[in-house]
Amino acid sequence: MIKSHFKIPGTLLFLAAAAAANTAAAAVGSGHRNIVFILTDDHRFDAMSFMGHPFVETPNLDSLAKNGAHFPNAFVTSSLCSPSRASILTGLFGHHHGVVDNNNPVRGDLVFFPQLLQQAGYKTAFVGKWHMGGESDAPQRGFDRWVSFAGQGVYWPGKRRDGRPFTLNIDGHNVPQKGYITDELTDHALDWLKTVPKEQPFFLYLSHKGVHGPVQPAERHAGRYKDKPVPVPESQTRHEHAPMWVQNQRNSWHGIEFALYTELDFASFQRRYCETLLAVDDSVGRVLAALRERGQLDDTLVVYMGDNGYAFGEHGLIDKRTAYEESMRVPLLAQCPAAFKPGTVVKQVVANIDIAPTLLAAAGVAFDAAHFDGLSFWSLARGEAIAWRSELLYEYYWEHNYPMTPTLFALRGERYKFIRAYGVWDIDELYDLERDPHELKNLIFDANHAKIVQAMREKLFAALQSTGGMNIRLQADRGGVSNLRREGASPPAVFPPELVRKTAPARK
Ligand SMILES: [Ca+2]
């Protein structure tokens, strides 16, 4: 395999042990297994009925959890569309693949794992939102079939500002979009599947636009939840020792006080978001039905994942980008009755960087485990005990377009999370996720946690150092800027008392 980055020898030995275990897992793969990977956009981890959501109905996603595996601790290493998608395709951290915003193009030397599947004899298809490389919708390497659109795409057909219709790029040819995007993408995916002979191994990457905002449900789902009460999260109004940048973001494009610069009724937004998700759930059901019809449901691996989370008012915020749980946690489900038991729950911390090695292992395609920052969790789903990570590195790089979220580095352990806001005069964060799962109380100034803060800080920088993450990538400005505040809403945050002195400290 092509090595597209340089790795500094690891100081995190558990990663090396886990990588060795992954090589073994790949070697005992089960032959050329068919794989369907369904990605959804901005789907929160708990917006599914089996997760106890108060009203959304997701029978098909629920069935994946019931008949397959649920990964309740699945995360992304960068909570933003393009960086997360690049991590899925390459198995690399953002600081390796270099896609750290939604606007700049992808390097040409990166290996996308579907290329390796193609080399192993798979037929591959990409259907849906690509959203890397600016506004291009051109076919990308690794796929025999290509159906995509420029940028975010649109839910309904229509015309652009310049009068041209919104189009899909099908294998290099632009055709007008005909219907509701989630349904139309599913049609294209299943039409392609019909062309694949039964004995031909295939990989289908179905990448939905839903449920990215501004959300628009299918006609058959519009208004279904219009009368449903929407709960307000506790952290919307309570966050002890929130950093100033978080307090300030309440009154911004990504805050509840000036959300998207509209009089957005956030409860209505959440209802429409859930209604929009229903077509995605329908799509999952149609894919499962098509596999059943082909007699391939039992031995096909079907994976469902979100590209990043989304805050529903937690910490006074909407959107993703932050290292809070609602932002970095994603839904992840996998079903393959021939390979693993129904009702499997994998509690280990898994991530978007694990998808490439996991799907290659599931495919039985040999790969160099050391190439990837991620690890294959194929063995975990099969109930095998393997060495695994105890902490996950998180990174987000400041964007000129949305200047209210600073560069963030975080280490998410099984119990504690440490967050460093980089490049701003502000405070770090430490949360005890066991006692405080909603991250209401920042323990950064708590004397009883001082040693944990120190240990987590050291581990965070060791993780960055050992994976070559000590250089922050700069990007030239592209696109507009959303930097406004609302008059009369929350004033600028004040410095926490721990940083304020009545007199100047004595000079040494
Ligand atoms: Ca997204």
C-alpha cells in the first residue's frame, strides 16, 4: 500500500498492540464479503427510537441494532462534514489527510479504501454527498459507479441562482435532479445493485444528504411531529465554568440566541430534523429489502454511521465542531448475521478512522494496519477480545468562515475528557463523563482533579506527537464569514474569577 504520510514511532504502546491484533484479524477475514456503508449527515447519536428519543420513529435503524451490533461509544475524530468523510475514506486523522475544512480540495496522493477493494476485485459505487474538493461533483478514485452532486446538494429539485437546474453527476454526466434527494439517491443505489451479478463482490457507499440543515422532510413525512413537545437539555442553561468562547458562542450563528441569524424556532427545527430522518430510515429499509431479495442479507455487512453529531441546544449551542459529546458522538450500527450475533453491543470507543481498516478486514482484503491511524473493530463486533485504545484523540481546526469555535484538541477517555482550546485566551476543560455525562461541570479548577488534568494534558500531547499532529495546517480564506452577534442578546463573557487578581502578582 502507498504510504502517504510519515509516522513518528508511537509512544502510545496500546495502539501498537491493537494494530498487531488488527493484522491478524485481516488475515483471518471471511473472503470477499459484500458491504454496504450508509452514511448520514449530521445525524445525532440519540435520534433513533431504540435510543429512547421521545418521538422519532426509526424502525429500520432499530432493526439494525436488534439484528446486528450497536456501537454506543462511536465518535468522530473531527466533527465536521468534509474532515470526517476524509477520515472515513482514508482511515487517517485530519492532521494526516489534511482535509480540515469544508472548502479546500483533497490531496491527490491519499488512498481511499474503496481503491483497495477495487484492486481485490470488488465492484464499487458511490452514491450521494461527497462534499470534498470544493464545489466539484466529478467522479473520484475508487468507484466504478459515481452518482453525486456539488457541495451540500439540495433536498428538492430546483434552479440555482444562475438559472441552471440542480444536477446529479452520474459517471461524469450531469443530469437534472428529479425528486426528493434521499429517495432519489436510494433509487440510484438500488438500480446499480441490480446490475451487479450475484457472484460479483460489491461495495456500495450510500452517502445521504439528509439530515443536514436546512432540513426539509419528504412530503409523506412533513408535519408528522408538528405537535410533539421537544425537551430542553439541562446544559442549555447550566454549564459550570464554561470557557468564554462557549459562552460567547450562544450569541452567534451557531448559538441558540442568534441561530443561523434567523428567528429560528429551534423546537420546530428539531421536529423537522426528525421528520427528515424518516426518509433516511426508509432508505435503510429499502436497502435491507433489496439485499433480502437477492438472497444476500445474511452475509452482507451493512454499516450505518453519521458523519458527525449535532447539538440540540446543549451548552447553548446548535451545530457540531465542538468536542462535546453531542457533537463528536455519532450513531454507528452494523449488521451481518453470518458474522456476528444479533443484539451485539460493542462498548469500546470506536471512530470514523476505524471504518477503512474495519471494512477491509470484513472484506477479507489484506492491508497494512500500520498505514491507518484507525483500528479494525471487525473482531470486536464478532465478540473476540483484542487489545484496544483507551483514549481517542479529537481535533478541530479554526475556520475563517465560523470564527466562534477555536482550534480544539481533546482526549476522550472512557471516564474523563480533556479539552484544549488552542490559540485563544481562555480555559481548558475536564469532564468526568461517568458522574457528569452531560458535561455540566468543568473540573479544570478543581483541586481534586489537578493530577488527572495534568495526566490527560500530557497524554493529549503524547498522542499528537506520536501521530505527527504537532503542526497546525493553515488554509487560505474561502467562502463567506458568519461572525455577527445579536444586539441585546448575551453580552461578551467575563473572565472566570480564577484568572482575576486584585493586585499584580509579586515579581520574582
Ligand atoms: Ca455533517
